[in-house]
Amino acid sequence: MIFLSHALPEDNDFTRWLALRLAREGYPVWCDLTKLLGGEDFWSDIEDAIRNRTTKFLFVLSKTSNEKPGVLQELALAKRVGKGREDFVIPMKIDDLASDETTIELTRLNSIDFRGRAMRGLVKLLEKLEKDGVPKYPRFNAAAVATWWQDNLYSGQAVIARSEP
């Protein structure tokens, strides 16, 4: 599966959007916004997911995630787990964090730019996942995403009928 690491709650909106987009494309996604229900020992769940089930570790890189201890712990674990695996950690830049301020864990990795036009970043990410042979599963699809959205609809949020660039 694909693991999405992000600063909670600051990067939630982007991360939820990306998780649902990836699931709609057929990729199994682990994200605390879609997996944790309440009462779990979330650090055990996170560690198990990264160590035993993750094909790609996507790091939502922002000014906040660049400094938040919990997210940086996930990143450090992913870097250890990913040793010897090609492009295991993929940073995704979502704000104007300066390159020279980026955490040392990511300084040598190319990031995918989601700033400004998120769909352009998504296209690049999907190309990368396809090129790297990340497996897709039929149960992850548009209908499953629609069902999840209906079951988890947050007050004040809804689908907006407009074209997307």
C-alpha cells in the first residue's frame, strides 16, 4: 500500500484529497484520516503499516511537517525501512518551504511539486507510481471513494459541481 505521512491537522485537507484521489485510481492507501477510527494504539498501527505493508511512503512536505516531531519520526522510520528500496520515500511539496530549510532526511530526494496546481502534481505522482510498478487493486475505485465520502462526510463539506483544472 501507499502510506501518506502529513502534519496533523495542518495538512489534513490536502492529504485527504490526495488519499481519495489515489484510492480512486486503484491504489490502496494508508492514511490516519481514513484508517484510524478511535481507541487504537496509533503508533503501533503506524509502525506496523510502514514496516510491513508500505510500498511507497509519501511525505507531505510543508513548513509544518518539516518541523513536527511525530511526522519526522514517521519519516525517519521510513528512511530506515526503505534502505535498499528504490525511491521508497517520495516528498510532495505543498507550500513555499525553502529548499535550504528542508529537513536533512529529505535534502537529497527530488520532490513532486503540488504547489499552486495540485492536479499537475497528481499527474506526476501517478506517472511515478505507474513507472515503479506500484500495484493497484480493483476494490479501490471511484465507487469505493464515493461510499467512503458519503459515510464520512464532514459537516459543511460537500461535492462542488465545477470543472477542475
